[in-house]
Amino acid sequence: MMMKPESERGGSSTMHEPKYRGVRLRKWGKWVSEIKMPNSCERIWLGSYDSPEQAARAFDAAAFCLRGHAAKFNFPDQPPNIPGATTLSSSEIQAAAARHAYSVPDAARHAYSVPDGDISQGPSFL
């Protein structure tokens, strides 16, 4: 018996499926993130974002706050640096996750740095 692809079986399409832990796409196009509290059924809402990467970075921050360095990150090469992370309340975790989601990763920050202040060597859009 030949199986139909999942998209033809009525399952979810992989075209818009997030490839990140704790992230999903709403039908109106926003990417949302949430995380489950350890040893509980409770979840922490981490917010809505324009890109799956932002939502994934929010998840990474919350995972770090809840599980420390043992957490499984979406971006293991860019772990969050959140002082006092393991002592934060749920609302403080939400705030830390939002800050981390909107922060620019070090790799992207260095991609547009200009050597010695010479803007003639910077990207053409400057």
C-alpha cells in the first residue's frame, strides 16, 4: 500500500512548520512561543513574533531560566546570558525572553561592523 505525503493526507504542511523547539505559526502569520514549566502542566506564554527565529530565541532564554545550561537550545552556539536566570519569576522570564528575542545575535552584529570607523568599507546600503 502506497502512502500519500502528509500534506495530501490532511496533516500539517512542512512549508510553514517551524523547525524550532517551542515555536508554532498562528494562522494569521505570527510566530508564537511558549514553554512548559518543569514538573508541571503549567506553561509560560513567551509572546508573538514576526519571525520563527525571534520566537526561538525567546524560547531559548526561557529554557535557560528554567533549566540552566542543561537546556536544549534552538541556537546552541548562541546561548543566552541572563544573570540570575534561575531565580526569576514567570513574569520576569517572559520579560527576559522578549529582550533576548529582540536582541541581535553576536554573529549578525559583527557582520555589519565597520573597521576603524571607515564607512566607505561598510555595506553598500549605508
